[in-house]
Amino acid sequence: MRRRNALGTHLESCAFPGVCNSLSERAVHIVFDLAPVIADIIASHCPGTRARHDFVRACIGEDWDDARAMVEGMLAEPWRLRGYQETRLRQFLELV
């Protein structure tokens, strides 16, 4: 049986709802903590565009397919990334 959260998004069913809810809540908090970092990475590689705005809007609207596509686009050219950027992008993908 699939449940919906307060925003109407489908949640996977779980035999242990208390555990699943706390895990999904933590994942959401981590995603939203990581989103500004990812937005800054995207903005630094796409100056003068709306890429940062579009990424943040996708995250806020929970449009994870668009957010994931933008991150995958950044990872398609890893030679352009510096330091921690590739690691953070991959962490974000694992969460969404």
C-alpha cells in the first residue's frame, strides 16, 4: 500500500513506519542542506544563467527528475569540477 505525505507525494510502504519516516525525514533534511551547496557549484560553472535558480526551484518543488538531470549534466564533464565538487554532486544523486 502506498501512502502520501502532507504534500501529496507518494511514499513507499514500510513494515516499520516510525523507522521509515525518521529515515526519510533525515534524507529530506540532508537534501535540503546540500541543495544550496549544489546550487553554488552549478552557478559557478554556469555563470550568467538561471541554472542556480532553476536548480533551487526544482528542489523546492520536489521535481527530483530535473534536479537529478542538472547534477548528472555537471558530472558528465568531471574534468571541469574542482576539489569537493564531484563528491558533493554524487552525494546529492545518492539521496534523490
